[in-house]
Amino acid sequence: MRLCVQEAVPIYNGRIDKTLFVNSMSASGRRLPEGAQSLMLEQQPSFG
């Protein structure tokens, strides 16, 4: 959460938007650990 606040990543209802987080990190020149970006952006299974 602290990193999201520092990088101005929106937090909605206590949840972090993964796409905005990844894009913000890339835009600021920060590197995510290897494989983290693809893992974070994978489609979540739908329930229902």
C-alpha cells in the first residue's frame, strides 16, 4: 500500500488495480521481479 501511495497508484475500496500498478511501476522506471508482471496480469478465474 505504501508503494502505491508513493507512486500515485489508485486504490479503490481497499483494492489495488493490478494493471495500473504494473503500468505505474514501468513508467517510473521501477522493475518488478522476473515473472511478476505476467503473474499479476493473468486473468482470474470467474466464479459463477
